[in-house]
Amino acid sequence: MKNPDVIVIGAAVVGCSLAFHLARDGAKAAVLDKGRICSGMSARSGALVRMHYTFAPEAELAWKSFTYFTHWPEIVGPPGCGFVRTGFAIVVASENVDRLRTNVAMLQRIGIDTRTIDPKQLWEIEPEANVEDVAMAAYEPQSGYADPVATTQSLANAAQRAGAEFVLDTPVAAI
């Protein structure tokens, strides 16, 4: 690609997502990576898809991103991201119950489907959980995980369909 509008360094999940969004919006994007698509840390990710964060802007971003995982074919296209809904729980001891309640209230104001539950309710959801030291939990029934390689490759494919160019096995030594 001659004279790209934007050069993205790194073909991991963030770089591929940037390239997809830029190209979809009409920018000429070139992605350079020293290796292959998703050959670094993105491939090793646990790829949790959850919204439980304590920093409101981060939770809002996760909430907006969640739509991608639940509507991947319409937004990004094939081959998909491998999203599996499992639910997500975070547990606290008694000294953090008030903080958890405050955080869950903030998440609910954003629109996130989350609630506090007691140890018995957590055990009913997940009978294998050891709830002996749990005072309270926050539970997000919509959360889960995605396949990190499939997610990244799907974003790269969509970026290429939109006109982005990938230059792989090309280390960037200076800008």
C-alpha cells in the first residue's frame, strides 16, 4: 500500500481491531508486525468477556464491547470469535462487601446485567464452588469467554475485506 493514512504496529487483537475500524471508516490502514497475525500475547489470552471493573470508564468500554461478542456476525463477520456464555462471578470477604455493593450499583447504572448474590446463591449457580470464606459475590450471567485467536483472525479478515493491508514478518526498528 502506498501512502497509508495510518500505520498500525502490531497484528494482535488491538492492532487488528484498530485496522478493522479504521478501514471500515474509509482510512487506508497498513498493519506491520514482526511476526504473524496473533502470534504474540493475544494468542495466550484467557479472553474473558466480562464487564466487572471498578473504574467506570473501563466498565463502560467493556459494556460497549460486549455487543460485538454477542452480535459478531453482523458487526465483524466470519469466521467468528468463539464467544461462549458462561457467567462470571467475583467473590469478596466480609471486609469488602460494602465496596462490592457500591461497585455493582455503579455497573447497574451503566446498564450492565449484574447483581450481588450470597454464598448459597453462588453455590446454586456453581455447585463446585467452595463458598466457605465467601461473604458475597457479584454475578454477571451474560459474561463468558471468546477464542482469542479466532477473535483476532476474524478482525484481521474484516480489516482486509475493508481494505487494510497486512505486512507481516516485518520488524519495525524506528518510526
